[in-house]
Amino acid sequence: MNVAPRLRPVPIEDYLVGESRSERKHEFVDGVIYAMVGASNSHSLVATNVTGLLHSQLRGKNFRVFNADAKVRVRLPSGTWFYYPDASVVCSPNRGDDT
């Protein structure tokens, strides 16, 4: 039986540089980069409805609602991940120059 080669983790900085130049979106999980695929019309409709509902419920409050075009960074003691969730709510935004 052959064993799959172990890939070296990609540094976060390399992912961010590549992502800023790419025409496609990629998620970053534990040093591995995953290309994003397009969603079905049904999935897109559900995601749009969720984003709209969040926006209407949070209108006038100190929250920002984002769609799947906004990259989200998750920092944990075990590592840093980057995702493009269908909808997200931000309570305290990053600095303007933060990625």
C-alpha cells in the first residue's frame, strides 16, 4: 500500500498574498488551501435570505452583516483559519488595513 505524501503547511502570509492576486476564492485550514466552488441557485437563495434577515434584524444596532464575499479569520490557540461563510455578523470590526 502506498502512503500519500505529507504536504508542508503553507504559511499564512503566502496564502494571503496568493488570495489577494487570485480570481478565485480559497479557504485556509491548518496550513492547507482549499479552492472554493460555486454554489447552486438554491444554496445562493438561502444564503441571500439569511443575510437579508440578519441585516433587517440588526438594523440600527452596532453590528455589520456580510455576505460570502467577506473573508473571515478565525484565530485559535491551535492555529489560524480563513473562511468565506455564506453570512457573518461582526460586532467589532478590524482595522481598515487588517486582512
